[in-house]
Amino acid sequence: MKNSLIYAMITLFCLTISSCDSYKSVSTADELNALQTLMTGSFDSSEQATADDSYYNISLHMYPIWTSKDGHWLYVEQALNSNQNKPYRQRVYQLEKLENGKFSSKVYTLENPKEAVGKWKTPTYFDQFDTSMLKEREGCAVILEKKGDFYTGSTNEKDCKSTMRGASYATSEVTVKANVIESWDRGFDSNDEHVWGAEKAGYVFKRLK
């Protein structure tokens, strides 16, 4: 009788732990789905550019890829709105939840970016590839923290190396809201002098669809 009671208690404990792990997994997936949904869509900065001519009218397209595989991945394309066939930035973001409860948006470059231009319209294009087509920009992940109904965060100090226009490193500050993404990307030289990127504040991208 005593052995049966001990066995029953052990079984109940194991089932409880299993249920907790399952709940944790589902909860994390739901949280990542919520963040990915806010980031998904087509946006532009036309309103900001109209109000302040120091900002360009830039298009931003972000759409999920590899949706049948594990993980949360987005193909990202940025271009002058007047020249969307020649984007100046093409990236893949990987969203993950960290142990401290924050979220990481890792940044990858593409092996053949020219072939992917405009493929945000047909994200299934990426199904023929796997992650071997990507190269991570180490140190350039944006760490986001949930603040109520929005997310905000940045890269870590000087970790994201950059050589563009004489820069030594780059920083990104990002806020993700419902229908709005604010992004401030800047480059700094070895003396911490600002060498590229918006000077006053970040770009404000409003959802088109």
C-alpha cells in the first residue's frame, strides 16, 4: 500500500512537471507569434517625410518565411519608396525568447540578395532553401522588452560592427507597436562620432497593410 502511494505521488509529480513544460512551450510560442504579427506587413515613412524633409520616404516590408519549420523568421526589405526594385537593405530576422523574458531579433544577410528582391510578395520562395543561405551579423541582434502593449529595445553598445561610410560600429534602437515600427539605425566611427543615419530621431514606419 505504501509503495503504491509513493508511486502515485511520483507519477502525479512527473505529470505536473510535464504539463508545466508544455504550458511554458505553448506560452513562449504564443508570445513569439504575437511579436511576429506586430512586425509583419508593409510599412512606409511617407507621413514623416512629408512633415520633415530631412527624412526620406522609405518602404519597409517584413513577412514570415519558413512558416512550416521550427522558429520564427521574417524576410525584410527596405528601399526608397520611389525605387523599390532596388532595395538598399535585405535581411532575415530570427525571433527568439530569451531566458530573462526578453526577446531577441537576430539579423542575417542573404547569400544571393539580388535573387530575393521583391520576394516579400511570395514568401514561399524561401521554402527551397534552408538556413545555410544565411550569414549572421554577429553582435547586431536587437534585444526587445515587452512594455505593456508594445516592445522596445536596441543592439548592445558597440557590438554590431560596421564599415559603412567610415563607421566602426552601428546601433539600432527599435520600438514595435500596433501598426507602427520606429527604427533608429546609426553608424559611429572609432571616436564615437556619428557618420550615418538619421540625426534627430528614428524613422517612423506606419502600416500600409
